Amino acid sequence: MASEKWNNPIHVGFENTGARTIVGPMDALKCLADLWPSSRGLHYLKARSTCRAALDGRKTVEEARAEFVAAAEEAKLKVN
């Protein structure tokens, strides 16, 4: 299920690297691992877990999207 995509992509603004468009749980996991300002926080951990679960088919991709948005808000990143 690595090719699964969200219904609506998420545009996330990062201070050092500019905006990125995240289209699904695989992109989200890469973003969380490589670009995230802090690997702490409840929503960060839940987003990682839920994105992995979505790739395994244990959660929906839209559940993963919601957790990723919550993690971005927790990290005070610009999301639209």
C-alpha cells in the first residue's frame, strides 16, 4: 500500500527548506524523518505510527492524514 494517496494533498511550510507538498503516508513518513523540526511530541509520534499503520492497511490513509496535520500544527508549521 505504499502508493496510497490522500484525497487532498497537504502543503507544509518549513523554515529552512520552504514548502513541501505531502500526498500520502509514505511522503509523510519521509517528511517526519527528514524535515521535522523536532522528533518530540505526542502528535508527532501518533503521526509516525498512524502513517505506518496506513501503509500496512491497519488504518486508513485519511486517519494518517489527520494525524499528520495535527503533528504539523503541534510543530507550529504552516499547513494548508
